[in-house]
Amino acid sequence: MAEAELAMGVVGGVFGPVTRRAKYLLFPLHRDGPPESTVTLIGHLGMTGRIGIQSAGVPLPKHTAVSFDLGGEVWVFEDTRYFGRLTLDSSPLETLGPEPLAKSFTAEAFARALGSSSQAIKVRLMDQRVVAGVGNIYASEALFRAGISPLKKTSSLTAGEVVRLRDSVREVLQEAVDAGSTLPADGAEMTEGLYYYGAPESSAESPYVKRLWVYDRAGQPCRICGAAIRREVQAARSTFYCPGCQRGSEG
DNA sequence: ATGGCTGTTATCCG
DNA sequence: CCGGATAACAGCCA
């Protein structure tokens, strides 16, 4: 039923420039009139989703959730774990907090959004209503960069810590954007704590390497102080931190 | 091979 | 209102 609605909404539409809001991909679909109209197809890749275009006649990937026949080519949303979403319903966007890379994401705005919550700062940082787009890897990485323990209560952060965390979130995300991702591209090798992003297939250049400081490095030495990185579970997600570099309130 | 882990989020419970 | 647990699913790794 939802399937039929989606089909009704998109058939005949022409893709416009793709944009993004937090972890959501926004695909404008324009129809020439009359009546003229534009709807926005909203996608979320979940943990394992991928969207791409392939030639007609090529078999669809094993876990194809949605595909659109473009005539000659096929638009494909594949998603191994089926955690992703593709919808015309914009309501998921309504509760999103500020974009961390926007100018308006000031330390003051961040402090206001954080509020005086008793939640652990790492859990709060992943709340998409507080800041939109920070996921599990970058939450740990940003807190390491800011030197703040993920276990620290939000309300116990000093003003200085909020400033540092804001800056760290922005830096960590911007670096990842510049690198193209933190996660391995198809066929890329992956070793402990090192996530490779493969160069474009057309390029002979070596893969760009993004080095993570704490994520997935439990038991391994901190690259700064040598202390063993710890793993903790918060809100059912793994958190990684350095007990030497990330003080504050410990835990 | 069995269990525990994985880039997310919505929902349910106390 | 809060926070924690669970569910959705497939695959990989020890």
C-alpha cells in the first residue's frame, strides 16, 4: 500500500539536484505541468543502504529494496539489512536538530539544544533532535577530539567543554566529508582502526586513508597517550574512548 | 557453529 | 518526561 503510494508519487517525475538533510538524502522529482509539481523523495541508507544507477538488463543486487526503471538505466536502492527508508513523507525531517556544519550551529545554539540533560553526553550527541547527523562512529571520535568522557553527564559539561565539543563535531565531520567517507568502499581493504576509502575506479591513485582515533579500537593503545582504549555500551551502542585523554567525570 | 557484533531509528515498557 | 530495552534484518567473525 505504501508501495503503491510511492509509485504513484514518483512515476513520471524527473530527478533534479540531490541534496541532503542530516542523514537523509533528498531527491527532488519534477513533473512538467499542467499542473506542474515537484515532490521530494526522501531516502535514508540506514546502516547498509546504497543508492546508485545501473544499466538496464543488469541483474538487480541481491537485497534490492526499491528500483525505478528510468528507461535504459535503473535507479537502485539496495539495502542488505533493510534498515533504510525511502518515502515521500517528510515528517521524519521535522524533528531534526541543527546541521552541525551550518554557520548557525554556534556553541550557544549547541548548549541550548543540549539542555541540562542527565543523559550521558555521548547518548545526547547521537540524539538527532539535538544535532542532526552525528552517528555512532563520529560521536566517539568527536568526544575523543574534545577530550571529554562519553560517560559524562550532559549537565556536567562546562561551557568550555561545550565549545570544544561543538568544534570537534564540526572538524570530525568535515574531515570525513573531505575524505569521502570513513567507511570502506567496495573492494577496499580494512584493518584494525583504519578505514580505507577507495579511490574512484577510474583513478589509479592510492586510496585515501582516514584514521580513526578510538572507534573500534578497544584494547589497543591510544595514539596519543598509549593507554588502552575502552569499549562501553551506551543506549545499546558501542562507545569507544581513551581513559587517559578523555577525563572530565570518567565513569 | 553458535553467539555476539555491526554505519540506524521507531516504539514499547517501567 | 526519562531512560533503557527491543525490534526490524542479513552477514561476518571468533
